[in-house]
Amino acid sequence: MIKILFVCHGNICRSPMAEFVFQDMVNKAHLEQHFQIDSAATSREEIGNPVHTGTLRKLAAERVPVKDHRARQVTWQDYQEYDYLIGMDSQNIRNMLRLLKNDPNEKICRLLDFTKNPRDIADPWYTGNFDATYRDVREGCEALLEKLRKSFSADH
């Protein structure tokens, strides 16, 4: 099983969006038995809060199923449990490295590092542009799933 933790600043916009988009892609590909997918925050600011309404509206418009989710902070236990800790931007990566005391097993990267155009995903909390964030999240999730599908092919 491949365990993936998506991480952003507050765990109410980008990381739950990535969690739900990736889960939807995995389900549609009938690969759900191969994945454990969750999301978390680098900050403590939003702990316990639900997914941002802008994220929920965008995912509903795209017909991406969501589940009940409450923001939580990434922990060292997450680092030990998950195979990939995927941040949305460079600041998330810096904060994860600080919180987790570096990355000895090289599990931390940005979502768009899996694409042909590695870059940060803008935080819609500040930009208000959930459409642009969704496009970037979708692009990153598609590239991630493609990379992981290749590993399944190599294993079987």
C-alpha cells in the first residue's frame, strides 16, 4: 500500500483539495486498495476547522466527492507512517523540514514536482482563486498517479 499525506499551511484549502481529488482519481482507476490518502497542516492555526467553503464549492462544481475533514497538524508519526509527504509550496516544504527535523528518508516534495513544470501552488486563502488552485492540484495529482502507476507496472 502506498501512503500519501498532502500538506499545506492550514489544511483547509489546498491539501484537502489534493486529498479528495487524488482519492477520486484513485477510485475511478479502481486502485483504492493500493492507497491510503490523507492531509495535514504545517501550522496550528486552523486545527479542528472544516474544509474551506471555497474548496468545497469548487470540488462540488467538479463533481469530486468529499468526506468530513477537520484540519490537523502534521506529526513525526505521520513522517514515519507515510511514504510521501507532499507539500503545496516551498514554504510548506520549509515548515515540514523544520517541524519534522529534516527529511532523512527523502519523503518530502511539492505536488507539482511530479509535473513537467515544477512550481508552487498558490494558496486560495490569499488569492481567492480556487479555480487556479484546482487546475494546479489536478495537474499534480494526475502526474503523481501516472508516476505511481508506473511503479505498479514495474512491480507486477
